Amino acid sequence: MAANRPSEVTANWWRDAAIYQIYVRSFADGDGDGTGDLAGVRAKLPYLVELGVDALWFTPWYLSPLADGGYDVADYRTIDPAFGTLAEAEKLIAEARELGIRTIIDIVPNHVSDQHAWFRAALDAGSGSPERDLFHFRTGRGADGEIPPNDWVSEFGGTPWTRLDDGEWYLHLFATQQPDLNWAHPAVRQEHEDVLRFWFERGVSGVRIDSAALLAKDPALPDFVRGSDPHPFVDRDELHDIYRSWRAIADEYGGVFVGEVWLPDTERFARYLRPDELHTAFNFNFLACPWDAGLLRTAIDGTLAEHAEVGAPATWVLCNHDVTRTVTRYGRAETGFDFAAKAFGTPTDLVLGTRRARAAALLSLALPGAAYLYQGEELGLPEADIPLDRIQDPMHFRKGGTDPGRDGCRVPLPWSAQEPYAGFGAATAPWLPQPAGWSAYAADLQGGDPDSMLSLYREALRLRRTEPGFDTAGEPGIRRLTWLDGGPEVLAFTRTDGLVCVVNLAAEAAELPPHARVLLASGPLDETGRLPQDTAVWLRV
């Protein structure tokens, strides 16, 4: 059982954990109303134990109008009624922990919902009030203040400023319904520290920090000048003092942080992972990397080098709730990921994408550090095409309808092939439509198929926690990876204790290094024992 895993007996469990991301709204519907909920998650805990994960990361489950999928939080201390209650969340945290599975929750510190009590009070209080000091309110430019206060661009496209009836504008780097907080205000800092304590005291083991590099702004809110240093709202030095104070709180409870930090500068990225700041951060360079041997090796080497500088473990991520699903992305001509490149109607070869996704699973799980798995990835789910009249993601609307948005990776999961709505919930149609044929990916079908994606992940995660050579939890800062010469289109490396991973991206089959046995392969070897194209294998030498 999970309670006997090695990671359960070490304080460094997070250094090599397998962490499963749950988007509650689409995971499992326990009450049949079409929306996933905590009851659904609790019912699927045995599935997650059998899968073999060490922790669950929950995207926001708080009270929210859902203008941005829950990342518009109205109250951090209340569970949204669509998902359940606070008492149910506490029970879920405890039940999972008894099974050896820890809980990580999401915090969204950059902004709140426009329905949050602070913002409602700021609107009522009017211009110049202390309540408005908690946010970024400004007068506009132009003769009548009709021009936004600066030229910044929203993360979702368009201006990040909305004008009120009283003439003032407020800043929102994301959707209009997500006003940015003023992190120069002590009350904002105190509130978030209190929220961290609130959840640590309820048994969570960690916190994922949304948009972690965006909180601090230049107080002058100047126009953006390309190449300006420092940037007016990205990766400002003031952030590090905030996260040092957070780290002190986490250390009191034995908690950990993982930051969502999108930064191209590796040295700046590593600063967030110094010993007195965040424990880990998502590895977006690896996630966005094309299916190309040279580029993947560069991403892996760069990741390990930047983390070694600060003694932090790497994280390996293939997709998440914001990113095109792996099977679909790897089946396209352009296999990398870029928000700006998303478009409707992109041709996809799902057979090719699935083969590559299986190989990528073994690659990512063999690398030293923690691995994140997005719900449905273990089922090989593709990106779904959402009918135009059912799209809900604000990214689609903010970009004038040219971007398909992120709903395609958030479609409710298929659990049982023969049940209504593929077993997601029997009474009501899901909040997002499931594509035709979705039941073919159902977990109950795959669980009985030794060649399925689900069986591959179960076996890979079992080997990852039981075979010598994978564990890095007790050795911070140690690289524990040595490249082998397999040719320019083959990724081959050793870990320790005779563990070898080989991934063949070449057009021709690749010779395997001498070995005692094959632990696991993403697909069958050819008749001569060579590794076919787009296939990965774990070996014991």
C-alpha cells in the first residue's frame, strides 16, 4: 500500500515525488450535477493509490464565480459549494494522508475575484479611499481620462485596465473579473500569510503558487519599454522578500512550495529556489520543448544545472490545465508549446502523438527530481475540440475568438465505458461536453489492458518507487544522471545502481546498450531487440 512508500518516511519526500494534478471540476462528479466535486475525488482515492502517486495538487477549490476556472477567488477560506464544504475538504486531506498521499493546494496571490469582499468594499468606498489602496486604481490619461493609465498588455490579451463609472481604472493582468492586489500594502501580505497558516493547520503538505513572478509592480506603473530592467511587473526583486516570509511559515509546518514561474532567464529563475525561498518550481522549458533529441537534452541539462546551483530538485512536467494535452501536441508538425501559436484546426496524428507521449512518460519519470502528472494524462487523453457555443475560457474571448482557449484539456474524465457520460457522473451532462468516442479512453477499459496508457503509467510509477536508482530524496543538489553516447537522435543516460533510460527519436531503430533485463518499454522492441523510433525503455544493467 501507499503508506509503505519510502517517501513516507523522509522529510524530503517532495524531492522525488510523483504528484498528480486534480482539476476538481472535471475529475469525478460525486453528486451527479455535471460538475466534479470533492465527493468524486474521495470516491476515486483507491484509483489514485493504485496509480501510485505520492501527492495530489488541487487547482483552486475555493468560492469563485468561475470567470477563470476558479482562479478568480472570492474567499480563500471557503470551499465553493459546487465542490463541497470545508469539512469535506478536511476529510479528504485526512483520508488521502492515511493512504500515504499528501495534499498540495493552489494559492492565487496576484489577484482575487471582483466578487471578493475587499474589491466590493473598494468599489463602494470610491476614489482615494483606503479600501482602494489594496488594489491598483488609477486615473486614466487623455483629456477626460479615457485612455488607460499605461500601455501594458493583459496575459489574456488586450488592455489590463477596466474603467469604472466613477472614472477610475483598475488593473487586472488577467481577466476583467480578476483585479490585481497591491503587494506593497502590508494588509495584503498579512492576509496571505494568514491564509497559508489556515490551510497548513488543516493538514495540507504544500502550496502551489499561481503566477508567482507577477505579484510585485513598479509603484509608478510606467509604460512598458521592451528590454527594460527591471520589468514593471514581472520578476521584480521585491518578490523574494515576500517568499522568504512565506518560507518561514512553511518551515513551521513542514510544508513545501512549488512556484509557477515562467522565466527565460535561468539565473533569475534559480533565485526563487534558494534555500530560504521556494522549494521547487515548475519546469516550463521542458514542458514547452519540442519532440527533438537535441532540444530535449539541452532542456534537461539546463534544468539540472540551474537547480544544482541552489541545491533544489528539478520538476518534470509534460502538460497541465493550461497547456495542450501531450498526445495532441506530439502528434502535430510543431510539437513544442507556445500560447501565441494556439489555433483552431491544427492537424494532429493521434497515433503518432500517443506513441511519442508514451515514450515521453518514461523519459520524464526517469529524470532526477519530482514529476507532475495532469489528470487524464495517464489515460492518454487528447485535446478535445469544444464547440464554439460551449467554450468558457476567457482566454478565447479576450483574444477575439482566434485562440481555442484551454477548455480542450479540461474536459471531464472518462471512468466507465458503459455508463452515461463515460462514468463521470450519471445524472446530468458534464459542464463541458465530452467528445464522441470519449468512452474508449475510460479507466475501466484501460485497467484491464496490459498495453494501455494507464497500465504503462501504473507500472512506471511502481518501478519508480521500488527499483534502485530512482530515489534522490535524501541527496539535495546531486545530479545523478550521466549521458551515454547513443547517437544524435537518441537520448540515453544512466542514473545509479545500474538503471538506464534510452529514448529513440531517430528514424531508424536503435541498438540498446548491454543490459541484464528490460524493466519497462513504452512499446515493443523490434524482432532484433532494437528500440524503434519514438519508443523509450528502462533497462537494468
